[in-house]
Amino acid sequence: MKKFERVFATSRPVIGMVHLGALPGAPLHDAKAGLDGLVAAARADLKALQAAGFDAVMFGNENDRPYEFSVDTASTATMAFVIGQLKDEITVPFGVNVLWDPMSTVALAAATGAAFVREIFTGTYASDMGPWTPDAGAAMRYRNRLGRDDCLMLYNVSAEFADSLDRRPLPDRARSAVFSSVPDAVLVSGQITGEAAALSDLEAVKAVLPETPVMANTGVKQDTVSEVLRVADGCVVGSALKVDGNTWNPVDPERAADFMARARAAREET
């Protein structure tokens, strides 16, 4: 918990997503806009999130559908390039997530100086992308070999686009992941990007992990953030901040500012 608090420097941090455009090689990549287009779009989203007062931001490749378990080197390199172009403009802690590849995520954090990473590090899943078996031990050791043992590891324990083949209840899986892997925080998600985790799941996981930060990872909206932050130790938000609430649109500065105003009010009440 102390390491978590040192990075975010606030109670119940709210992390805003910078969803990069589809990267080179991905089916949805806009070759005409190219690298300049990727940087310009990310810069606009970063500017809107920081102006709204988000506690941190996270860069992710949500547009690289269909997702991969072993991401092309060019994807990770392009993400590093984009973040490098924006590095001097980032004024809050930032994290990275290369879907759905823990090793590439850790490598990107090392290359860019990210303060935290988010990924599926534990479990076994049947997913839209096929059988899913991440290796937390390899990812943790890789982080340390790269000299980034200071980098927070945020473990998403309820994978999107997938169903756990481990039939233990979610709280038991979360408790076991903390015991076996010692993550810096546990994240609880809905079924797909933009869909909320059940509040009962957040409550159940937090009840068994009173000393570990538990965050809501998907689907938090303007009208639910107050309720979520009464239970969770923070949240990650993306879709609710976008124009028309559409995941694939740019960040709407007004929606982002409204979200953070409500989040701050909720934190003051708890």
C-alpha cells in the first residue's frame, strides 16, 4: 500500500486512459495518418485529461483489435516512440499496457520510465483470442532484470473478453494472486472494455484484501464514480470520458472535467 501511495500521492487515484490509435501492422491502422497522426491524437487526449485534473494517465493499445498474446515488436516500439514524443508534456504519473502481453508491457515501462503497468498476469482463461495463460513469474523477474523493481504492477484478475477456467470464486482467485505474486494493486473488470464490474465483485474482493489496493478497471461512469469510490481504492476510466461515451472516440474535455469533479467530490465524502 505504501508503494502505491508514493506513486499516486492521493487517496483513491483516478487513472485516465490515453487509447492510442491502431498501431502499424494492426488491421485498423490508419497508414495515411501515420506516426504523426498517432502522436497528435494521443497529445490531444493527454492534454484534456491533465487539464481535467486526473491523478495519472495510462497509455494503451486498445485499438489494436484483434488483440495478441505475443505482440509484434513494432507495436511496442511504436508505443515507446509516441510516449517519447509526449514525455516532456506529461505532468502526472503515467502507466502503460500492451494488450495482452505482460512481457511487452514490462519492456515498454522500462523503455519509457512508466511508473506502473496494468495487465493480466495470473490465471488461465478461455478467451476470444484463444487459450490464455500468462506467466506472472516471468513478468516479475523481467521487470527486476530491467532494473524497474520500483514500477507498480497492477494485476487485472477478471479478464475482459474471456472466462476464467479456474472455477474458484473471484475473491479466492484475487486473494491467491496476492499471496503468490505480491502485486501492488488488484483490478476488477467487467466483461468487455467499457462495461462495469459488478459492485458486488468489488466489495467481495476488497473484503478479502483489506491491505491491498483494489481498483475498478472498466465501465466507471459519471453517475457511478461516487458509488464505486466508496468501495474501491481508485479506478481506471476510458470510455466514459470520450465523445458520446464511445470508447473509440477522442477524449471529450467537458466529460473528462465533469468526471473528475464528481470523483473529487466523492473522495471528500469518504
